Amino acid sequence: MAADSEPESEVFEITDFTTASEWERFISKVEEVLNDWKLIGNSWGKPLEKGIFTSGTWEEKSDEIYFADFKFSVTHHYLVQESTDKEGKDEILEDVIPQSMQDLLCMNNDFPPRAHCLVRWYGLREFVVIAPAANSDAVLSESKCNLLLSSVSIALGNTGCQVPLFVQIHHKWRRMYVGECQGPGVRTDFEMVHLRKVPNQYTHLSGLLDIFKSKIGCPLTPLPPVSIAIRFTYVLQDWQQYFWPQQPPDIDALVGGEVGGLEFGKLPFGACEDPISELHLATTWPHLTEGIIVDNDVYSDLDPIQAPHWSVRVRKADNPQCLLGDFVTEFFKVCRRKESTDEILGRSTFEEEGREIADITHALSKLTEPAPVPIHKLSVSNMVHTAKKKIRKHRGIEESPLNNDVLNTILLFLFPDAASEKPLDGTSTDNSNSSSESEDYNLYNQFKSAPSDSLTYKLALCLCMINFYHGGLKGVAHLWQEFVLEMRFRWENDFLIPGLASGPPDLRCCLLHQKLQMLNCCIERKKARDEGRKTSTSGQVTDAHSGEAGEAGDRLKDTDKEKGEVGKSWDSWSDSEEEFFECLSDTEELKGNGQESGRKGGLKEMANLKPEGRLYQHGKLTLLHNGEPLYIPVTQEPAPMTEDLLEEQSEVLAKLGTSAEGAHLRARMQSACLLSDMESFKAANPGCFLEDFVRWYSPRDYIEEEVIDEKGNMVLKGELSARMKIPSNMWVEAWETAKPVPARRQRRLFDDTREAEKVLHYLAVQKPADLARHLLPCVIHAAVLKVKEEESLENISSVKKIIKQIISHSSKVLHFPNPEDKKLEEIIHQITNVEALIARARSLKAKFGIDKCEQEEEKEDLERFVSCLLEQPEVLVVGAGRGHAGRIIQKLFVNAQRAAAMAPPEEELKRMGSPEERRPNSVSDFPPPAGRELILRTTVPRPAPYSRALPQRMYSVLTKEDFRLAGAFSSDTSFF
């Protein structure tokens, strides 16, 4: 037993060396990712075209792998290119070096303006990066860096992948990478140096050449020539005389008598600061060889004016303050406020007014008083007198958010008829002119705002300006309170509201605009009724003794006159008919008598009734039973509806359900207008039948056929359509219940008093936030129009496209009843971006003096150059320093240098660091370069003289606080 137990105890002490370690698992995962992405073998591609790194499309794929519990992200960056033929791939020789090694020597894409840093440093079209997944993580120790590099080398060797593989080390902000690329018998090591302080011996070309040659360690003598590409970047920050042309708005002029209300209709535009902060000039020497030029610590041949290539980029100011963007943004902030008007201004003026009326009979007499209070002159002082009196009771005059000058100017702008001695009757405007068909005027359709010449649109602009310049939220609440009081004043005194299209509410506009149009409809009806009541007493005697024909003739003449003066159609003429809309209580007895006679006498008595409410005779139609001419009656117009009322009505009808009783009740509710028209028709045509009414009202429901009678003659025989013959249908029921009552004695379909009070109450309870929500589409509409107007002066193609996108986006967002704040913010942000873009164009045009250019050809070239600067990351200067644009750029730098030379010596010494910058009594045309970039290339055999000649490359960048060397050194591994 003892012998048996010994082997068992030894089993537990065996260590299995075949189990994979964490390092081996990591290598295996790297290989697995490379296989999944099909990066195995030679990825041969066609030679790189010039500028392809900037104009081409870059894509990337990512995955995650773990080394123990440390997470890395693996990312494959590659330039999308057309695939080459498969036949060509098969013919590739085994000893051809990898594509990435050949790219090291390519000179077509040096210094790309926009690319990944490894693309700029090494000129690669494809590479893989392994980096710590979390931004805070970093590979800092040298042993870990070597371990990762070893992992990369093993993975590349095992898979045969020829794509360069990099590992990011140290903190991410340092952008430090080491990597490797392997091919058949060759290997390239990617190394990097990053320092804060630049060693003096490496600030020029000769020192960097020494590093490059020592690193290559080429055994050959003489050394093969080194190809050099150099770029110096100069930064212009001080524009001197080229100040920002944008003038701030004159706030004092906004309330001045000269400018006055005109300024309240305009939105400001432009950046408050220069949107172009810096101009970067890159001077490039693309193809140099060692020995042609001298650049050391004593002397340099690298004069920027002599550089063969110049390219320019502009640095834009970060989020420049733009007036239009600020206006709209500040107004949008009002939408998020919760306070009511009463909370902002104190106790409601309406409540105080209510307390002053001690006797309720005063209020009742005010409502039932037949004639309006005579006011000889509609003036601004009359408008605001009541409101100011109430506001002063609660606050002192000096505490009023808006002073009288500003308030009077705004009210005169909104209500221009208030300035005239006599109020205008036809204050409502018709927007159906030819210009309204243009794109600008149709924007309100898409945005659901209001026409650009309407009162609602003007109110939105005024509130926007008040919010920004005159009192903020309190000013908005104050103006809105004055506006509501003005609406009530106009309703009570029969003054039409100016700046609104006549007719029913336009459902394509915002709800607030519809409410104002509804109030105007109420004022029109009330005005027509009051005028009709005045003239009815004088016309009663003549009307009573006139015959039927005479009455019809007089009415026809009156309507012709009305049509000529007002320009209304026959259908809408009834609004101003003399005796129209008498109060129901005054005519109850007359209506009752007519109904009684209808019940008792039947058709015969009805035929003997006196015809009433005739408008004019129909063409050739006659009544079927007696052959009398068919007269078209004066009818009531259907009640105008706003979209919220239509929604309420549809909800009520939907709640009735689908039962037979519900359907019947729904039909009765919907047939109120039909019943009114039937009663008017019966009054105008005594003894008529339903067939007569249908022939006029719905001709398609009366079918006529040619038939042969008993005598063999061809005659027309008519009958009602199938739907009219359905027993107990809506038309038959309505006809049976309809009594011969003319429109003027019917119950009103549209109760203008009740609807007007509903509108006024709706306006009075609106919070500033609700008001801003209603008017924001108008403000966005105005902002888009302003941007289009400003863009037309500059003619920038890219801005045109963005404006179309804004209009398309806004039309989708603003058509919803309650658009999301985030989507509204996006629209405002887009408008601000366009404003900044136009401001940048103007800034560049001012700096390059396009307006001062006399020669047309040079002017066009400069405009094209400025347009490219706005749209492209970097623009080549045609002719370099000798071209027209180049001379202007040089002049900008010269002026800045001369201004800097006049600075005090202490500041000058502080600003200049190196001794060469402190040369006395010399002001160069250009400042010291802010950045120096060099690329050194050669092809040499390494590590032995008999090795294959392979590409070597070193990139160097030197700035004020940064020095980086990025080297790619290839070696032959066939015998080493």
C-alpha cells in the first residue's frame, strides 16, 4: 500500500509546461485578429497618387483583446483603394519588399494637411495599432514595452502579415508609437523620440543629417545621396490694419426718431470678433538633395520667399460670438422659463381692472351696448394708457421694464394704422400677390410660421430684440401684456388688426397667427353686424313696401356695389349684408310665426309665403313643381376654425363611437351648416322640393336621363342619386326639419362674441415660454431669410447647400406640434455655423483686399482662393511668393513684423528665444518659423555591404515646445 501511494502523491506535484501562458494567449489573439481581417500575405497595391491621403477615403476596423486582465484595442487603419487584378498578385515575385516599405520612399504625399499622425510621419497607406483601451491606461515601463514589441514581432512572423503593426506606449497625449513590419527576408523597425526641449545641435538640417547617417550605420563609402523634403510653417496672428469689418449695432439708434421702427424689423448679422484667428503659411521644398543647400547654426539658404511651393491654411476662432446666433439662442432660452406673466410683472392688470368695477351692471351694459364708444383718434397713447395706469399702481414708473420711447416705437411698428388721424377700415392685407409665390415667401408654409409681412412675424422679431436688448424676460412679458390689451381694445372698438390676411385662419401658419386671424374674423363680423343694425331702421320702411322684384333688384345693385368696393366674392358677400345676423331674441316671434305657418299649411301655404333672403337668380334653373325661377339664397358662411378647435371637434366626434346612435348624432352635428343653407333656400324659394335644393347645392346627386314619353318625344327626366334615396338619410332628415328662415334671422353658426373672448382669454394666459414656443418658427424663418440674404451678397456655394439642408431639416422638425428641444438646438446651431462661415468669408475678403482689386482677372483668382480656403483644409498658392495672392500674404507678414519691431525692448527680448532671433537692427519679412518639418530618405544596404538595398526614412518636427523624430529603418534578415 505504501508503494502504491507514493506514485499518487507524485502526480499532484507535476507541472504541465504545455499549458499556454498569458503572453502566449495574447500573441494567439493578435494572430487571430489579423487572420479575421485577412491581413495575411502581401497586400500589393498600385502606386499612390498625389494628394490621395487627403482626397481619398480612410476607414478603420476595431476589436478588443486582453493581456491577462489588461484590455487593448486593436485598430486597422487603411486607405480605400480599387482592388488590383488577381492575375497580377499571382505573378508577384517572392523577393519583392512589402508595399509599406515602398511607401516610405513615395514623395507624392509628403505633409498631408489632414491625416492620422502615423500617415504624416511614415507615409503609410495601411497599418494596425494596438493601444490601451482606456484613455487613462498607459504602457510606461520599458520591460512592458519590450514585451509588447516582442509579441508583435512573433505574431507577424507566425502569420506572414506584411502590414505594419504599431504599439502605443507612454501617455496617449504624447502619441508615442513603436512598431515593426516584416516581409520575406526583410524587416523595418519603427522608432520614435519625443522631447520637450530641443537640443541646439538638432535645430537645423546638418544636425539632423548626422543623426540619420549614424542611425543607418551604412558601411558603404561614399554614402548614397539622401533625399530631403523640408516644410517651414509661419503663423500670422497680428493682422494690424486689417481690422474686423463688423460694426456692432447702434443700440441708441433703435429708439431714435429717425430710424425708429425700421430697425425693429431687421435682424442683426455677423460675428462680434474676427472669426479668423490665425493664418498659417507653409513653405515647402519638396525635392532637395544633400549638398545643394546649406542649413546650419550659422547660415541658412532656406528663404521662404524662394520656396517653390506655398500653401495656406486658416485657423478659425473657436465658437466666435455671432449676433444672429445669439439673438435666436437667447430667445430659445425663454422657452425653458416657467414663470407666468403675472409672476414676472406682479399682479395681473386684468385682475386689478376687475376690482375697479364695483357694479356688475357696468360690465353687462358694456357687453350689450349696441354702439361702440366713439374714439376720434387711434393713437399710441390711447393704446397703452390703461395698461400703464395699472402697471404704475404696482410698480414705480422707473421700474417699468420698457420705457415709453421703446414701447411707442414698437407699437407704431406693429400697428402702423395707429399713426394716422383716422383708423383705416381695410387694414387687413392680402398676401396673394405675385411675390408671395417666390421661395422666400413660401418658407412660412414649410416652417409653419407666418408670412414675412404679417403682424405675427413682426411681433416675433420685436420680442426677440426686446429680449436681447431691452429688459430680457421682463421686457418680453411687458410687451406681450401691452399687445393683449391692444387686441382687446381693437375688438371692443371694431378696429381691424393690421398685417393679417383676410379670410379664415390659415392652417399652414403657427397657432398664434391663426388665433389673431380668428380675432380679426370676429371683428369683421361684429363690425358688419353693428353697421347693419345702424342702417336697418332707415331701410325698414322702404323694404316693407317694395315688391319682390324690386327687392331682388336692389339687393343685386347693393351687392354689385359691395363687390366693387371690397373685392369680395358672391359667396363671402353675406358678411356685410345689411340686415344680416340680427339677435335671436329680437326675431324669435317672426321665426316662430314662419315655423307655425309651415307646420299648419303644408306645401300650399309654404308656396304662398313671401320670398326672403334672395341673393340673385340662378341661370336657367327653375323650380320643378311650378316652373318659378330658382333663386340663390343669402347663406351664412361656415364658422372659421383654428387647428386646436378642429382637433377638439374631431376628438368629440371620435368619442361618439361607431354605434348607430353615435353615427346619427355625429351626422347631426356635422350638418349644422347644411341645415342653415336649406332654411335659407326654402325662404328664398317658397314651395321648393329637396330635388330643387340638390340641383343647386350638389348637382352630381341629381341625375338626368333622356327618355321617350307617351307621345314618343325625347324628354329629360331627373331623379335623385342612390345615396339621396336611402331611407332616413341625413339630407332627407335635415330637409324635413328645415323651416323657411332667411339667413339674417337664423341662429348664428359663428358666435363671434364668444369666439373673440375665447381668443382674448387664450392670449392673456400665455406665459412668455408658451409665447416663445409659438413664435420660435417665425424667428427661425426670419433667421433663415437673413442668412439667405447675406449669402447672396457673398455667393458661397457650400453655404447654399447648407442653407438647403437647414430648410429641409427645419420643415421636418417644426411641423410637429411640440418639437424636441434638442432638435431645435440643432437647427439654431446650424444657423450659427452658417453665419460664422459667411463672417469668415467676409473677413478673408477684407484681409486679401478683394474689393480694392482693380483687375478683374486677379479679383476672380482671389475670390476663388478665398472660397477654397473656406472649404479645404489647405490651399496651394499659385505662383508661391511671386503670385498675386503670395504677394498679399507676404505684405501681411511684413506689416506684422514691422509692428512687432516697434515693441519695447524688454517685451521683444522675452518674445525672442534663440540668439539668431535677436539680431540687432534687422527686421526680416517673416518671423521665425513656428514649425520645421523635415523628411530624410535614402536606400542603403543594411546591416552588411552585401545586404539588399532597402528604404530608410526619418521624419523630424520641431516646434517651440516639441521635438519629435520618427524613424523607419529597414534591414535584411536573410543571413542575420
